[in-house]
Amino acid sequence: MRVLYFFSVWLHILAAITWIGGMLFLVLVVVPWMRQGHRIEAGAFLRETGVRFRNVGWTCFGILLVTGTFNLWVRGVRLENFTSPEWLSSSFGQTVVLKLAFFVAVLVVSSVHDFVVGPRATVAIERGPGSPEAMALRRRASMLGRLNLLFALVLVALGVMIVRGALW
């Protein structure tokens, strides 16, 4: 069981690195490139890379869900803990619940970004890179992406607190 737990934690961290690293690449490399005036190529680039990264991201979410659930189970967390006032009032329980809430928020924001705003922005950018519609949708997609990156960094901090102890 110890080897399986080690593998699960390793895979959990690898999935988080892949997902967060991809978002950082978009924020630190792709967005600045687009702002330098490469808007004509941006629509096709965003369409192609967006679909690929969406697939990678949602695969990572699945891995994170499965490994995170298993990791909590190995640490003794069971469904009945989520109805136990004693467990819920502990710093460990509160941290787990907060991390799960942020994970759900990430899934919601990612869904809106990946399946609604992002595709609309890509189409609008391909039609007219400098159009008001394209600019508004690009800003909305960018805001959702940044919000997800912020949530991802909070998730990392909460994961560290689950393992090392909460700050409160």
C-alpha cells in the first residue's frame, strides 16, 4: 500500500505541475506574444493549442480527482468525516474542505472558459482580430484564465497545508 500511495502522490503532483505549467506558459509566453501585434495568427494558434491544452487540462483534472480521493482515503478520510462536526472543526478538516471547494471552483471556471468563452473568443479573433467583440471576449477569457491560475496556486498552498499542517 505504501508504494501505491507514493505513486498516487507522485502522479497527483505531476498532474498539478502539468496543468499549472501549461497555464503559466499561456500567461507568460502566449499572451505577451499576442500583445505584440500577432493577432492575425492568434486565432488559429489559440484554436489549435486551446483544444490540445483543454484535453490535457481535463485529463489532469481527472487524475487529480482520482489520486486526491485515494490520497485522502489512505490518510484516513472517509465520507462520514464530511458530516462530523469534530472533523470539520479541525484545521485538517477545514483545509480539506477548502481545497475541495477551490477544486470545484476550478472545474466551474474551467468549464466556462474552455467550453463557452474560449471557443467564442477564438472564433471572434479569427473573424476580426481587432473587433470590439474579439477584444471583449479575449479579455473575458483572459480574466477567467487568470482566475483559474490564482485558484491553482491556492490549491497548491492548501495541498502543502494538508501535508504539513494548516496555518491556523
